[in-house]
Amino acid sequence: MLRTSALLSCALVLAGLVVGLLIRQDANAQDTTPRVELTCRHFEVEPSRDGGVINTGDGTTEIGQWARGKEGEGWRVSSADFEMGVKSNGFPIAYTQVCLSRTR
């Protein structure tokens, strides 16, 4: 009887350890889920007939300097949007929004 009780106690302890390890592994798996970060910036640009070409790789432009300056930190171009409007004085105005993302 004593031997059976000892075996049963050992089995319960082992079962508890296994359940504890499974729960811990599940919690660790959630912590390692990659997180995507996003940063965006607006730039006023010259209205043009070429459809607002945005060259984020051109280091001579304000947009290119900003985007290329972030590459070393793991940021990559995610999206770009171009909008045109009219100022209150009737002159055209254009803006572009460039978004960068990185996974952590």
C-alpha cells in the first residue's frame, strides 16, 4: 500500500510539472510574437505633372534623407500617399505622406 501511495504521489507531481511546463511554454510563445511598428511623416512637395513621383532612395531630397536615415534602425518604406489641393489664394499645394515600418 505504501509503495502504491508513493507511486501515485510521484505520478501527481510529474503531472503537475508537465502541466506547468506546458503553461509556461504557451506564455513564452505569446511574448515572442513579433510586433510591427509604424511611423509616418508628411512633406509639402511641389505640385507637378509627373504625378508626384516620390523617390525615397534619393538622399538629396528631404523625403529621401528622412527615409534613408531610418534604414539603419531597421525601418523600411511601407506606403506613400500623394494629395493635391488648392490654397486659399488659388495656388495649388501638394503633400505626400510616407510611412515606414519595422518588425520587432
